[in-house]
Amino acid sequence: MVFETIPAIPLLLLMQQATEVHLVRVTTDEGEVQIWLAATSREEAVDRVLDEIPEGWAASIVQRQLAAEHVLTLNMRLGEVRRHQLS
């Protein structure tokens, strides 16, 4: 049996709670608008969302910033991307 060693630093980063979350507007090929959340740097947010959505859909950053207390309540991990479910 062969065990691969996983670098400790990247693994720890994945476990960290995000301190910044960016809003990304997604438009489906039917014209539906969705809001996605990206716990990444602002520069990476659109690319990370594009990796998750079907080809042909469009994504753009929303200029509005989330307040720090809202980011904490989302409980997202560093690098996580997910569709915002409206309640």
C-alpha cells in the first residue's frame, strides 16, 4: 500500500473559514439570473464560478461588497463556491 503525503499548508488553508466572499451574477442561456458566492480573492471569483457553471452561461462580478458580519454567517471555507439560495 502506498500513501501519498498531502502538504499540510494547503490542507490547512482549505479548512480555514473565509474572510472575504464575493457576489457573482450568473446569467443562464435561458436568461435566468442567479447570484453565486465565491470565497476567493476578487480577482479569482468570476473564473472560479465559471468553472462550476455550464458552458455558455455568463458570469460577472457584482460591485456590492458584503459586510464582514454577513461573510461570517455564510460559514464558507476558503476557495468554496456555491449558488446563493434565496430564502
